[in-house]
Amino acid sequence: MGYDEGSTWGALMADPLTLPGDVNVGGNLDVTGWINTSEEYRIGGTQVVESDGSNFIYGNTSLPSGTGILNTIVGNGAGTSLTDGLRNNLWGYLTGNRLTTGSKNCLFGVTTGTWLTTGEENVAVGNQALSSVDSDHTGTVAIGYQAGTGTAKGDYCVFLGYQAGKFAGTDDNRLYIANTDTTDPLIYGEFDNNILKFNADVTIGVGTAGKDYSLTFNGETNDGVMTWMEDEDYFKFADDVNIDTLTASKFVKTDASKTLVSADIMAGDITRTFATPTTQTVTTGTLSSGSVTDVQTWQDGNEVHISEVTGVPGFDVRYTFTNVTDFSEIMCSFYYEGSSTHDCQFQIYDDTNAVWKEFFTQAGAGLSHNTRFSPFPLDTSDFINGSDQVIIRFYHPQSGNASHDLYIDYVALIC
């Protein structure tokens, strides 16, 4: 058996089996226990598995050449430049192959993150994802084929979808959700500026009968809520609405007892502040219900009810606004039940010339709804008296009919 055959035979018979040199197996090797090696496993001369106790390598690649620890590298050519980087997961052919000191990256795919060198805490999933030339991202997430590739070089970005953010540029903190390399993605965001944009029509809800949907705005001290009222077929605002830079918009109202109607409001380039009256005076007519407070809020379900009286005028109902220094328009909401020969006039008092000026006349025939309007901008100097008051009135110029009624919902000056 030759020199020292006894010691060799003893090694072969030992448990566990220890072989001091290379082992070549020409057939099958069936093992039911462990196979331990201090270096690497090879198949056909090509490295398959290697570990130094801290890093794990699977594929034809190499362990970190520096102090890097706790790295898992799977794939031929993956992580071949790693020196001091730690806690990286690099999976796929040539994935992270330029990474040197970068740490805590998770890269999965073929040639994924190939230009990262010192970048940290990135997540890239998809072939060629996060592989912009000469780019070193930090804290960026790219999911999808070539997501975050091309010109995308920002940090703390999120790219979701096929080629999403491929031409995103160098800005940090950007969000791209798309399935092409477009610069106008379906959803775009700026995390640092709290900006979110939709390049699409947006639908809220699935058409459930009777279901209302609300959009809530949470402010530091005040909140705002806008609700779509499904059965009523209009929007409801929980707070005041300030209409800015309005040129041609439309208000709509629904009342429990009346039909939906709308009227255009034409105005100049101004900011809307609404002033409501402080005094109500029924000079002629019968006050059936309501007071000045019932005309100070739009669409609150409260209104003033005036019945006509015989004689001329059939009614004369006045509202006084105080502490007025300027205004540009008047807005009102009212409903007049009359006949084709009976009118309701909306007038404002011209204090300079001591006359009532008519701005709108509504015939009573066939009306079944409220009407809201705003006259064109006025030269207000004639309509504010010396006490900073403005007076408007609803006026019936014909002899009244006790069966005819006026309902006033809202009156305001637009300042």
C-alpha cells in the first residue's frame, strides 16, 4: 500500500472525511452529510460557490477585496469591483459590477445598477434598471426594465414601470410612474415640494348608487371638504368658497322643493369676497317667514318668504349692507311664483341721483326654480351713501296678487 498508507487510509476512514488536497470526481458524488471547503466550489473549472464566512458568492465572481462584509452576490460578473461595501444584495449577470464602497443596495436583474460605485441604500429590480452612465444614486427605487436608466441621475427618486424615468434628468426627490420612457408620466411627483401631478383623467368611485364621495384638505388650523352629492347631483362645500380670477364660471343650486338650475356669472379679473346684508326691511308685502340671517348663507335650506299684497307695489323688500367701501358686483338667489303679467325687479339705490336703478327683471310665468345671477361690473361710486351703506331691493311694479309669492335665498355684494 506504499509509504504512510496507514495514515492515508485512516483519513479516508475518519468521520468526518477530510481530504488535504484537490478532489477530482469523474462520476457522481452522492453526499448525505456536509461538504466543507476552505476555498471555493467549481464545476468544469468555473467557480460556483465561495464564502469567506462573512460574504457569500454564487457564480463566477469574486469576494470583496477590502473590508466589505455581509454581502450576498449571485451571478456571473456581479459585484466584481466590491471592496469595502457591506450588506449588499447583488443578483444577476454583471449586476452592480462597478460597485466598490457602496453599501446596503438591493439590485436584482441582468446588468442592473451597473454604474453604481459608491451609491447606497438603492433598490433596483429589472434588467438594466438604475444603470445610468456615470451615475451614483442614493436612496433611489427603480422597478421595471430600464427604469431609472438613461439621463436619470437624481437621489431619493422613485421610478416605477417599464423605462419609467429613463429621461428624468438630474433632479432629486422625483416620482415617475409610467410604462414608457416619456418625460410626462402618468403620475409625476416631487417629494421635496409636496407636488403630485396626474397626466390623465381621474375618476373617484365606481358608480355606486347613493354613494357620496368627499375630497378633504387638511390644513394646519383649518380643513376643507368638497363632497359630490350623488343623489342630489351637485357638489357641496363644507366651507366658504372664494372664487379667484373668474372669467366665465357657473354656479348650480338644488333646493329640496325646486329643480336644479344654473346661471353664468361673468366677471373681470378680481378676487371674490362676499359681504352679506345686515338689515331687512319689508316696506310692502306680507312677511310669511324668515329674517335677514336667512339670506346670509347660500344653500343652507333657509329663505325669506314674502307674499304679495293688492295695490302697487305688490311687494318692496329691501336689504342694507353696511361698512361698504367698494364692490364690483351683486349676487342673489331668489324664486318668484307669479304670472306672465307680473314681474320681480332687482334694483339698487343710486344715492347720488336719488333713484332706484333696475338691473334685472324676472317674470313670474312658468317659473319652477331659483335664479342666480351677477350683473356686470359697476361704477360703485353712485351706490355707496355717505354712511358707507348700499341698499338693494326686490320690487313688484304691478298691483299684487295675494296668491303670488317671493322666496329669497341669498343676497351678497361681491367686493
